[in-house]
Amino acid sequence: MKNKKVGMAINYDYPDYGGMLQAYASFRKIRDLGYEPEAINIDAISSDIRKRKVLYFAKNILDLSIVKEKSRLVFKKIRKKLNHNLNANLELRSQAFERFCKSKFKTSRKYESWSSLTSGCKEYGAVVVGSDQLWLPSNIAGDYYTLSFVPSEVKKIAYATSFGVSKIAKGQEEKAKQYLRRIEWLSAREESGQKIIKKYTGRNVPLVCDPALLLTKEEWDEEVSAQSIIKDKYIFCYFMGDNPWQRAFVQKLKKKTGYKIVALLHLDQYIQTDENYVDYAPYDISPADFINLIKNAEFVCTDSFHGTVFSIIYQKEFFTFKRFSENATLSTNTRIYTLLNTMSLQHRLVEENDSVESSLSRKIHHNAVKERLDAFRASSLQYLIDALDK
């Protein structure tokens, strides 16, 4: 590609540990390949995107699983206003995210309208969307991560972009067909995503690794402090969902090992009971510090896809839990299943009736996992190189 300037439609500034780290991994890897990436700044049109998403949720108000999930975000905002300490702690976390974001990403000029964004894209040799759950139903409704605004003559690349769900809702099928067929280079992060793309485009697309896996442990170490944040031996917990039996499992693991419990609390939602099972709950934790907490843990317990990703990168003893019930509309369990299947780590998934003893008896063969990861990384990187260069 002669024009080395690459626009990136990534969720680079949202305060989510996995989301910001995978966005940075995409940005860094494209930069390391000799291109000039910049995260597209859509601050000026974000309100319009939000309106479209709100309309989507309003149309699905009778779906109780969506209402339940979104009401938790609203409840968290209310708790912040009522609880001074909680608000102060979450502000520390927000500032840590902001420092990381400002120091790691180069952003474009602010595009003031959809038409100026379309015009500005003509300056790029390619526009890349990815990764994470950028093709969730609400984001398809928002119509930004679909790359519909990119002119036909500009190359469009989807790297490991996730639908988050296993099938497209009937009301969005035509929209999905339209935007997917415009993207010249398509790939998927989950097997369910491959099937969706095949259904609407007729194309067989490769399964590629999450951008965070494109960077080796040694490359991630360049971003992380050499000193452990926590001095004691500890179990690191990174739970997004509210499933009490999973906390009970951690408490039994603590009793079995004698290790302290370290957790990041009140992430997507406010969960008051979580404050009762932890020994340390730090808040001034940047995305780089998040990696530090995983790197130096004795065990990792998580219901997060990226919590699992970094546990694999750092060859940790880890247990992954389901965040959602299988029938939840917004369930994103499929991406965890695909990751574990690809790495032959299905035995790291803990079910509600599994005991700590039986879970501890399931060993991870780290050398074999590393070989699979290295091969997956190499094939995924080759896809990205071909997409940018050909």
C-alpha cells in the first residue's frame, strides 16, 4: 500500500481494560508494520451515534435481558451520585484510563460531521475496524463501526471484529448484508462470526486472534512496570458480571491456598456485595497496571474475554467463568468459547457445580499452549500484513 496513512475505527477512549488494550494492540502492531495509524476522532458526531443506539434499545424495550443489562449501568451512575467515596474511587480509575489513552494513541483531527468524515477518509490508504464487540446489535444500529461512511474507493479492513452475539436479529439482516459486502478484507474473532459472514456474503473468512494476542509477552512487558503492584501472593479477580457462586469459588480457593484476593470492583455495574470478599480493591489502575495485576498473580479468576487473553499470554493458572446465561440476548460467551477451543483450554471453563479441588487438578500444558498461540499469532499477523499491503 503506497499511502501509509491508516484510519482506525476503534473504541480507543472507552474506559474498559480489555477494550482499550486490544485497541492499543491494533494501533501498535499496524505502526510497527511501518504504517501511520491514527484513531479516528468522532467526538463531534458521537451524539448522533448515541441517538441511533438509544432508538435501537427503545425498540427492544420488551426484551427483558437487554433491559436488565442496561439498567445496571443506570443504577451505577445513580450510586456514584449518592456515594462520595465510590465516586472518588471511580474518578481515580477514570483518570488512569485517560493518562494511558493520551500517551498511547495518535488521533485524527476532529471530524465535525458525517460528510467531513467521509471526505477525510480519502486521505487514508485504508480504514481498519477492529476489534472487540464493535458489531454488537446496538453498534450496527449506530452505523459507525460498519464503515458505511468510508468512500468506495478507500480500502476497508475488518480485523477480528466481533458481533458479540451468535446471530443477527431479523430487523438488522439487510443492514448487515449491505455493510459486510462493502468491506474488502473480512475476518472474524469467533466461529459464530465466521458463520454470520458466510451467511450474508457467501465468503469463507479466516479466524484471526484478538489484537491483544498479536503482541508477545515480551512486547507487553515494555508497557508494564517491572515491580509488582501487590506485594503479597494473591488471586486476581476480574469479574464483569454479578454471579455470587463465582465469588464463593474464589473464597474457597483462598481458603485452599492461603493467598489474598485482589479485585477490580464496580466495572460495568455496581455490585455492593463484591466489597465483602476481597482483601485489596485498588482503583488507581491503568490498563498497563491491569496487565501487571495479571502478570504477578498466582491465580486469575475471570468472566472476561480479555482477562482470559492476558492469562494465556502470561501463562497463568486461571479459571474462566460464564458471565451470561446462554439465552441472554446480549450474551458474549461465544468469544470465550472460541478462544478456549482454539487454545485447547476448554478445561479452564468452570461450571457452577465444579469444586475447587477438581478445578485445581486440571493442569495447563503451557508449552503446548504457547505453540498453538505462536502459530495462531503468525497466521493472524500474515492476514493483517496481506490486508494492508495487497
